[in-house]
Amino acid sequence: MRLSQRGLYALKALLHLSEAYDAGLVKVHTIAEAESIPEKFLEGILVTLKHARVVTSQRGREGGYRLRRPPREIRIGEVVRMVDGPLAPFADAVELAHLVQTERRHAGLYDLLLEVRNASAAILDNTSLADLDARNRRLGAQSGRRGRRLPSRNV
């Protein structure tokens, strides 16, 4: 599975909104600045998330965005699929299952890819924004105790 820049930005924006869930509306430029996301790009992502009923918005001077549901009810897999499409590294689950049955010479390869896809999907589908926020806080606390930042990893 490869997460696009758009998908990564969507998750960062949603995490920002998750942290501010009880505080109310958050302005686009506040999210963009805090998360280092180009504002125009973020606006398009938030419109997509609004149409998907993940966030809600209010227009005007006091307007902004907020999560439509509590962070514990929004699953990472749901967001990745709506922004980036299927989670499979090479094909969707139905196509991989079909290849296992029809491509006998390489059935083991396709079965392995299906297993990777299913494991990735299970992890993402069982992780909520609230879980991810808690993980960020835990890892941030560990990093602070060591006096250094954790190495970045490709997503």
C-alpha cells in the first residue's frame, strides 16, 4: 500500500481536527499552517472529506471545519480509501482472489499479496483517529524522554 501526499495530508488534517474536537471549529489556514500543508491543496481535501460526511463546515468570519463524528468513530482505513482508493498494493481484494484461482503458476505470489492487503486493511480499519492521536502522544512522550526526535519513515 502506498499513501499519496493527498492521503497523508488528509490524515494530518483530520488528526488536527481530532485534537480540537471539543474546541469547536478550526479555520483552514490554522490547520494548513500547523500541519505544513499548502492551504489551497488542503481546501480541496477538506471539500472531499465534507462530501464524504467526515467533516462539517461553517462559512463566514467565525467559520471553519470540525469532525462530523467523534474521533473514535472515524477509521483510518475509511479515510485512506476515500482519498486514495483501494488499500491493495497491486490490485483490489477481489482481483487478487481471482488471480489466486486463475494464475496457478503464481498463485502463491497473489495469495501473499492478498494476505498483505488483508493485514494492512485490518490494521487501518481497526485504528481510529482517537487511537492515532493517543499513539502520537505516547511516541511524542517517548521521544521527549530520549531528548531526540524519532526518525521519519515513509508511509
